[in-house]
Amino acid sequence: MTRDIRKHGRMESLVGRLVAEFLSREALGKSLLTVTRVTLSDDNKYATIFFSVFPESFEGEALVFIKRRANDIR
């Protein structure tokens, strides 16, 4: 059981790192996008990515960018 929990945690960490690398490569550079947390479903099929934006005034643009590039992120 603990092994599965550790594996799940490693998967979340890996997904977070890969998304962060994608954002650093592909973002326009107007703002700083940081992946703050990732949660995976129990079967690892679905991920929820939490991120922060600096400055906060670009939050809307960042969300539009991420939604537009969702397929590429997948």
C-alpha cells in the first residue's frame, strides 16, 4: 500500500515537472507561470494542475493560454 502511495506521489511530481518545463518553453514571457501543485486521480487518468501567475494582472491571459494549449500539455 505505501509503495502505491509513493508511486502516485512520484507520478504527480513528474507531471508537475513536465508541465512546468512546457510552460517555461512555450509561454510568451509576459508573466511568470509556476506550477504549484498537481493532483492525479486514483487511476492516474486525470490531472488537476494548480499554478500561480506573477504579476497577478496577467492571470486571465495565462488561463486562456493554458486552456488553448491543453492538448499540447497532455
